[in-house]
Amino acid sequence: RHGIAVLLVLLLCASLFLVYNGSFYSASREANETRSRPNEQLRRPTEATTTVAKPHPPVLQGYSGIIDHKPLRMHCSTCSLVTSSGHLIGGGRGEEIDRAECIIRMNDAPTARGYARDVGRRTSLRVIAHSSMQRVLRSRHELLNASQDTVFIFWGPSNYMRRDGKGLVYNNLRLMNQVLPKLKVYIISWQKMLQFDELFKKETGKDRISNSWLSTGWFTMTIALELCDRINVYGMVAPDFCEPQHQSVPYHYYEPRGPDECAMYISHERGRRGSHHRFITEKRVFADWARTFDIHFYQPEWSPAPLPANRTLEAVEPAGPQKT
């Protein structure tokens, strides 16, 4: 009996030892597998995670792609509208200009060749007259090849922009866009051109019969009204700046030996033969618009004078629908 009891005790101890070893092995294997598997919480997105689609910019009617004829989609909360005036030289406001969401320039005004400190480096939109197209093409390495993110809007008379094979500017723009397919090139439709004319007549009482020809500055400011919530204008003088006492500056900052700005403004304003830009008249309109819209003028810095007490200002609607 004593031997049988000892044998039973030994068998019981062996059974307990086997059970303990099996449990320890299972726990160890589970722990090792847990460490070797990637964390499921890190690998799987939570159910609450959602992708928010970025809203499309609004359509700006009257501006169509030169190749696909699609309308322009663009909007900016703040814009720096940089003129080509000699007033910009020496101001050192390039970094300030570039801080805006969008930077708007005109014709072939450069940013390289040492001008960036005064006029900035970035360009979001460049408005170009048909008469400046050849100058832009001559500067294509600076203005076109390095401007894949810039939108180009060309304007010109309808006979230059016709699409039946006889529009000289239109044909050249299509060829340019085929050679440089990444460029974002748009033209202003003839219906939109009529709206620009009608807006000028509404604001000034003058039309083409008065030998007036809209300037690139007129198109650029009006486009900016459709595009921007706030417009900071650099280099544009007040309407009365060119009265007897004024500073002599070049008409273009990149042509220091070119004509004097005020001499150019006055000769065009007083011209009666041929077609002339009414630069001073346009600036009077811009000053009126600045009383209604969020427009500010820098270098030189000025604000429109208050209206007389007996005059109220009618809100101006830009050419065509705004921010549709």
C-alpha cells in the first residue's frame, strides 16, 4: 500500500507539471504573435475618418481655354495687382507682394533680372494685350517656360481672336499652347469684350466714338474684381497725381530710359486724333470702385477722397457675373 500511494503522488505531480508547461507555452506563443503582428489600430483607419473634397473654384464666365474652350475656374481671397510703373523701383516690397494668395501682372512685365526685390517673384495671373504678344514670345524663357502654374489671359479685338482660321492672334496662341501644352492660356470672348466696353461707357460716358481705347490696366482691374475678395494695387498713382507738381518716373519700371509716366498719361488723356487710352479717366473710375470694393493702393500709398455730402455712389457691377 505504501508503494501504491507513492506512485499515485508521483503521477499527480507529473500531471500538474505537464498542465503548467502547456499553459505557459500557449501564453508565450500568443504574446510573441501579438508582438510580431502590425498594430491593427494603426493600420486601419477609424470609421470616423472621412475625406473632405476640396471645393472647385467658381467659374468666371467669358474666359475660355485656347485649346479645350473650357471656362476659367479661379478665385483668390487676397490679390496683389502689380502695375508696370516706375514707382515700384526702390520700394523693396517684393516679399510683401508675394504674400498675397494670388499675384496679378500685366503684359511682359518681368520679375527676374534683379526686379524681384521690388516687384516680387510669383505670378498667378498675367493679363496680356494682343499688341504685347510678340514681346511675350521674345521673353518666353522667362515668362512662359518657367510659368507652368500661371494663368495667361489674352485680350484683343474680335477680328484678331476669331476661330475660323483668320484670327491672327488666336492662331498664334493655339500654336504656342500646342508647343507648350502645360500652359494655361485663355482668351476673352467677344461677348465679354462688349461687356468691358459697356462698363467703361457706363462709368465714364465715353465710348469708342470718342477715340478711347481700353488699356490693359482697365481689363486687369476689372478681372481682379471678379477674381479677388481683396485687391492690393502696387504702383498705381491717384487720378490727380499728374497735376503740375509731380515726380518724374518711367512709364515702365523695366524701361528706365523710356517715356515719362505722366507725360504718357497726359498725352493720351488729351489726344483727339486716333485711338488713345484714357489712363487718368480710368483711374478716376478705380478710385470710385475703391469706395465700394476692398481695393487699396500702395507705392504710392493713397486713398480716394470722400464723396461730397450731396452725392451718393452707386455700386458698380464688374463686367459679367461675379463669382458664380
